[in-house]
Amino acid sequence: MAEEQYKLHHISLENDPYTFVIRTCFNRWKPYIIRAIDFDGCTRFNRFTKQIPITEKVLAANLRELEQDGIITRTVYPEVPLRVEYQLTEVGKQLCNLLDQVYDWGWHTMKEKGLPIDPLGEMWHGYREKDEEFMKAPHKNK
């Protein structure tokens, strides 16, 4: 009986939890965006552009997707100039544990292989002491 039910359904990787997680938080920029918000607690748009070498167009698209997926909230303050802040939702905070595990695995493996590791990520994850001056625009300090 159960086999008959499965035969009626088309199997698709699009409906797989791995695919959902990869789309939600593992594209090129989303782990960095999520981690930056978690580290700061609340982040503004221009802070991202200083911390991550990303175009404003790509950043805006990723922020929209993260908001649509319920990972972040976007708060607009009616000020001049307009102020927009981003915070993690509870679901987004839960993702940070997963991202931390992935980062830790990568960090330890890279150390074992003697590979260079980006200092900003090390600061975000506690492997390096925080340097406020460097963190203002880390990709411009390289």
C-alpha cells in the first residue's frame, strides 16, 4: 500500500530538505549576511557593503529573500535620511547554530591543511580577537 502511494508521487530534489536549506541559507552571500546580523544584533544596509565585498543590487536581493523566508526582519524608520535595520528572527537565530557548525568544521579543516583563513570570519566566530577598526571595512583593509 505504501509503495503504491510513492509511485503516485513524482520524486523531485526541489522538494528535498537539503535543497530548501541550501536555497535558504547557503548561497554565496547568505551565510555572511546572517552571521553579520547575528554578530551586530542589528545591522544597517551600508554596514553590509563595508563588511562584505558585495554589490548593493545583490545585497538587496539576498536581504529580500531572507526576509521572505522568515530569516530576518526589516524595519524602516521614517527619518531623513531613511534608516533601515535588519535583525534575525527566531528562525534566523536557529540557523546560526547550523552555520557555526559548518564554519567550525571548515576552520579546523583549513587549519589542518595550513590554508589561510579570513580574519573577519575568525572575529565573527571567536577564533580571533575582535578588532573594531578592521571590522569597519575588512575587505578594503586587505
